[in-house]
Amino acid sequence: MRACGIVAEYNPFHNGHRYQIEETKKQFDGDVFVAVMSGNWVQRGEPAIIDKWARAKAAVENGIDLVIELPYIYATQSATQFAHGALTLLKEARIEALSFGSECANLNNLMEIAETSINPDHIQQILATGMSYPRSYSLLTTSMLPNDILAVSYLKELKDTKIKPILIPRTNAYLGDALEPISSAFAIRKALFEKQDVGIATPMARVLENAELHDWRAYYPYFKTLLLTTQPDRLHETFLIQEGIENHLIKQAKIADTYEEFIELATNWRYTASRIRRSMVQILHQIRKEDVTSLPPLQTLRILAFNEKGQAYLHELKKEEVSIANRFAQIPLPYRQMEYQSTLLYTSTSSKENREALLQKEISGPLRILNTYSKI
């Protein structure tokens, strides 16, 4: 079976994601489509609006055959490490092609940048200083947009492999807030918190409108208390905390009563909002630098959901002795501990019923979804 991979968050799954899947299937004559998906915490340094099980189910119902979880520690880092974790797993899953979205819609330009020594995490800072970098992209824009930064990170990970890159042009603005048939995930999240009907933009509308939604505002009181009651030298041991950012965060937390106020005060020329949020997430989880450096190699596929095709492909991978975790206990212990801890925190703002249900799902097996997918 020939497999194509997609790196995703599906936060939430929407019509644009379904469009990507449809367009990918036109360009890759394969048998199975595999998504590596962030769990309950996502790359922007936020809790996913809805849990990973609901998002994985929606993905399989709309064209994905197999969903693999991107471990928490990779899902909550910047583009380079996010891409490294995702592509490490997709390589283990023996993909032959990788599909990704792009704002500039020019694969040659992105490949040119990927061939340089530029770290994609620092592209925006490089542009801000006026330094030049590959002319092909600078002719198109004065800044690099999020999906293109991720695309460069993916392409760097594809070097020296035979994996074919498949670029799908993005049809809407990454942070556009208009609610349309193909809307950004940001627009859908915004609409949900404003109690709007999102049926026009996502096949998950009914699930989302009846779900317990997750948002940083509910976690901020815990974060503020933890930040202000922990010694700075202990905070400095936390993963991603460096360059004295802990003192900066403490200073703003003393002033800010709300999450929105904290982000506004903490964000400046040195620290982007995404970096602030990712730092906040690690502090909230109390993940130490040594916890991360002592992790074993990433080589086990933790399965969240699959259909019949996905199940058949898993059987093939097992024959090739790929490490697959169909049960929670099969995840290597350090990763397993982090995942359970992240779920404990994620559910800490939930009702008792939902908290217990999600904690039970965490230690249970993957979802087997009947194949309900049909083309648009």
C-alpha cells in the first residue's frame, strides 16, 4: 500500500482541511492517507478547542484513513521541532508523499529557502533586520506567513529522502476572521466563542456546538498562581524558559488580571505572542529541560483513529516491525507520562463527567471508525 502523509492540528477540522485532502488525492494516486495530528495542546501554545479524539474522528470521517498522535512535547514547540517530530513519525509510517498547505503557492521558492542554512523559526526576525534571503520569496512578500514557515520546515526534513512534496495552495487567510464555506480555524474558534452557527465552515458543527470548548482564559488563574509562587531559579529549569523570560513573565503576571491583558503586556519586539504562549504551556505543565533531554528516540506510532484502510496499513507496518502503540501501555514510559499529564491539565477545567470520560479515553485504545467518507 502506498501512503501519503499530512501534518495537522484540525483545531477544529473544517472544510479547508477537507479541501486539502480532496486535492491531495487528485495529485497522489495512493492507497492510504495518514495524518500526524497534535493532541490536546497545539503548536500556537494553546489548548485545542476540542479534544483530540473528536478531532481524529472527524478526520477519518472526512478522508483520512489513519491518525497518529504527535507527542505533546513536539506539538507545543516552534516550527522546526514541530516539523521534526511529525516527519520523524511519518517516515516511520513509510509515507511516499507529504501534502501541506502554502500561502505563497510556489514549491520551487520554498524549496530554495529550505536548501539554505536559515532556521525557519527565525525567518521573521531575519526579515525585520533587513537582511536578505532567497530572492524568490522576497519578491512575493515582505514577511513569511505561518504555513510557508512550516512548509520550509517540512522540506528541510524531507532532504535526502524520496518522499514527494505535494503543495496545496491555501485559499483563505491564516488568521482571517470571516466565516465562509472555507474559513480559517481561527475564524471558526472565534465564532464558536461568540455562539455563532459554524455549520457553513465545518462538518464538525454539531459536535462543536454541543461540546465543552477549551480556551486559555480558563487556565490563566492556575498559570498566574503557579508563576507567582515559584522561585525564578526553579522556573529557569522549565523547558523553553531561557534568556531571562521567566522574569519578564513574572513582571507581567503581577499586573495582568486576565489572559488577554497578560498576552498584550508580555508580547514585544523580543518575544512573539506564540513564544509567550508556548512558554506558558511548559510552565503550566511543569516540564523541565532535563525531562526533555532524557526522552528516548521518537519511533513509536501512537494510534488515535483509523478506518478499514488504515487498519490494513497498520498490519503492513507491523510486518515491517514498525513500533505501533495501539494500547496506552505500549507508549514508551516517558512519553506516556507526559501525555497523561497533559490530559490531566487539559481536563482540569472540564466538568467531572467530561474529565473522567477523556481520562478513560486516554488509557484506552484507538477509535475504529466506519468508513463514512464520500467525495464532495
